[in-house]
Amino acid sequence: MTNYLFLFLSLIAFVACEPKIKVEELNTANASDDGDFNKSYWEDGKAEIAVYDLVQNRYNGLHPGKLVSVFVLEDFITDKHVKNERYISKSSTQVLKNIRVSKFTTGIYDYSLHSTVFTPLNQKQFPTLKVVNTMQEWCGSTFLQLNYEKDVYIAQQRSYFEAEGDRQLTIPSAIIEDALMNQIRLDYRALPLGIFPIIPRLEYIALKHKDLVSLKAEGSLNVYRENDFSGEHLLKYSYRVKSQSRVVELVFEKAAPYTIVGFKESYPSAFDGEIRTTTATLISSERLAYWEMNSPKDTEIRNKIGL
């Protein structure tokens, strides 16, 4: 009874007008003892390549582009925070790695945003261990990195822009926003509900030139009943970062492997302060050993998946 009350209060605090989801509605047919992670899908020696149509909020407009999301399992050295390639180190754990690459054009010039997130499968022992973001555009480049060490995140920032400069700082451990998509794929029932501390997406920090700090967010989970995204038995995880006037919606399929069919991110535009919404809509998803597909003839596959 207590669990029902907690879930109900968490949801009503965020969006009272939306239909509430019951705990039993979240149960899936193939949930396992170690959470909802479907190893038979992921352990086939391939990566999941998902391509999204992107509409990006930037400056005082919305700009079309593409977003590529790559999910793959890797062995990760927990003290060096690099891929375990030689298997000499015993400090290793399996992670779900997510790479996201967004490309869009603002007027005459291009943007390229690249994020990589490393989240261990053993979440009882490890939180997300590392996040990296780079941004390239015609004005200059930025680099942001988070590394988990003993209940804090060590942040490195390198930037072309004077106000950001080159610096290193420490941030108390909190929910990593960049890792919420990983969490959906690993075990969406562990998504944070109610009010929780969050380290905002590094991409947002770079685009908006914000400080790297932990903030408060408020999350909820509902059945998806809108029509912007399509899929089977969809759920919507929403969270709001009030201090940024920012709301994010992640929409995914209820059944494994919990495909993320789209997301929205609304926040004030840079020049006029008007709330505009970045939207990513799934157009294709394939299991591919892409690292073997590097010859000129393999460009045909890019056309097939919508690139």
C-alpha cells in the first residue's frame, strides 16, 4: 500500500491532468530477476543503431537535422574509465555504452554534438561511471567530461569561450541526466520519480553555456497517450528542471528491449526567451556490427537506415 501511495503522489505532483499509471501496468512479460535488461537482445555481438529525425531548438528558431544513437555492450575498466581491450586489468565491469551524435545547421553554419555515456549493468555496485560531450561549430569547440570517483563526479571543462575557459571541478554525486536513456534500456522501473538531484545533460550545458552544477528535477512516469510518436504500448518518462524552465519527455516501448521512439526537450531560446521544443523522432533501428562496415560499398547501408 505504501508503494502505491508513493507512486501516486510522485506522479500527481508533476502533471495532475495526465492519466496515472498503476504499478501492475509496468510489469512486462519478460522481466527477469536482475531487472528488465534483456541480455539475449544485447549479447549478439552487434550494436543497436537508431536514426532519428531531429528538430533542434537553437538561437531563435528550430532547425532540422539528424540524430544517431548507438547502444552497445562493452567491458570497461572501472579505475581507468576506458574500454577493456587487453584484459590485463581485473578492475572491469560490463557497461551499456550509448553514443549520441546530433548534426544540424543554423543558417549558414553547422553544429555537431557528440555524447558518450558509460553505465554499468551492475547498478548495485556502480553508478554511471563516465560521460563525455564535445560540441563543434563554426565559432569554436567545447569538451566536457564527468568521471565518478568516491561519491562525487570530477568534471573537466575545455572551451574556446572566455567565460568557460579550462577548468576542473567536483560535483556531488547525483542522477546523471545523460544516463537516463541508458536507464530506460537497463531497467526503466529504476527511473527516478518525484524530486531528485540531477546533473544536467552536458549537451545542454554546452549549448546554453551554463555552469556545471547539480540541480533539482522532478520526474514522473505515465502511459503515453499523445500522437507525436508511434510504437507498441508506449510509456512516457517526463522530468522538469524548474530552475532552467526546462521539461524533457522520453517516450519508449513498454516491452523489451524498450526502444526509445522519440523525445522532446523544451526550454527558452537564447535570443528571445521563447519556449521552443527540440524533438527527435525515430525513423529506423537496426542491429549492426558497424565497425566492420567501413568500405565505400557500405554507404548503401547508410541510405537504408535513413542517413
